[in-house]
Amino acid sequence: MSSTPYRLADSTSPYLRQHADNPVDWWPWGPEAFAEARRRDVPVFLSIGYATCHWCHVMARESFSDPDIAAQINAGFVAVKVDREQHPGVDAVYM
């Protein structure tokens, strides 16, 4: 599956826009992502962070930018990127 950067490129979240060109095929948090996971019958890979998070940038640089890792994530999951500042309730549940 090729990455669809336009999914995050128009986000109001600076954090999501930072990941728009990752090779991971990120979906923003929302019903469309979960519908895609059901359609493909795969689990959701959830990544929660915020624009100034040091470790989020480390993960992006060392893992999410790696084409081999991205290919594995894209093949086996629907990858969902969440800005914890936009969705504090999601952050509270999973962090």
C-alpha cells in the first residue's frame, strides 16, 4: 500500500502535518480509520503524541521513516496517528 500523505497534510494539527510524508500510511483518528480496519480485517496501530514531544520525533526518525518498518505496519494494520492535544480523551484512555 502506498502512503497517502494528503490524509494528514490538511489537518489542523501541526503534529499530524509533521507526519504527512512518513512512509507509514497514517490515518487521522476518526470513524473512517476504523471502517478501513474493519474492511481490511486488521487491527489498528495507534500512535499518540504531540508536536513538541521529543520521543515522538525519535520514533518518527528511527522507526516510522524506515521503509521496511513502514511496509510491515502498512501491511498488517491501519495506522492511526492521534494528536493528544486535539483528543485528550483518547490520550487519557491509552496512555
